[in-house]
Amino acid sequence: MSDDGILWQLARSFSAISLIAIGGANAVVPAIRHEVVDVLRWMDDSTFAHLFAVAQAAPGPNVLIVSIVGWHMAGLAGLLVATLAMLLPACLLAFAIGRLTQRVSGSRGFRIAQDALVPLAVGLIVASGLDMTKAAATGPFSLVLAGLTALFVLRTQANPIWALTASAAAALAAHQLGWTA
């Protein structure tokens, strides 16, 4: 596919995904993975998991995964197109809904819709975590690491980067010992 074709596909894919990103970018990670791995076949699960890990470890917003995928596919132009495609439609929609909210915020229907979005966002984020665990899991050891990391995040108030660092160290040690992570 030509660079123009890739840029057009990045714009089309991420602008569509941006409109369902209720709960933020992490809520649509399964949709992003499905699009770039299953539909477009631009990369395999392992590559996507590595790009996702870099995006999560880097400081900044969670939407960074989109920029990194764009960079991976088409360099700086891909980064810019993917990022704008992910942000611009969602920003315009948020602006329009914000204007509408000012007019109908006191209505019963608005409160019902607002309350319904909370479990939807939580469900999308949980699905994202499960999807990324499936993509990153290469064997029983990596599933144990994912489970321990999830327990750490759920049971403590500590920064999740500590669990991720410990998991990375354990995976490196396992690799050095010849175990499959």
C-alpha cells in the first residue's frame, strides 16, 4: 500500500474509532487492535502489544498509542494523521454535546443517559484490559504476570508502573533462564 493509501486508511480508521471512545483512548484499545491487527493486518499481536507498552510507559495521555501506531506505519506523516484523526472528530463531538448539555442538563432524560454512560465506559475499559492481556500473553508465565499485575493495581494505591517494572524484570529474568514468558 502506498504512503497515501496508508495515510488515508489511518485517517479513516482512527476518525471512526474516535467517535466511540467513551471513557478515553484505553476504552477503544480493542477496537484499535482489531483494526490494525485483524482487519488491516499491518502488524501482529506481539508488535501491537509492544507499541501499546511503549505508549503506556511514556508520559502523556493514553491516546499516545494512536500516534505510535501512525508513526510505525508511516513515520511523522502517519503520526500526525493518526493523532488528528483520533482527536479532531471526538473534540468536535464533545464540543457539540457540551453545547447541548447546557440546554438540557436539568432534564430527566439527560440524567438517565449520563448515568448509562458510566457502566458503558467501565465495560469498555475492562474489555480493553482483557484484550491486551490476550494479545500479550505468550504462555502461562505471562498470564501469571498479567494476573499479578492486575491484582497489584486493584489492591494497592501504588503507581502501576511499579507492577509493570516488576513484571518486565521477571519476564527478562525468565528469558535469561530460557523460560518462555
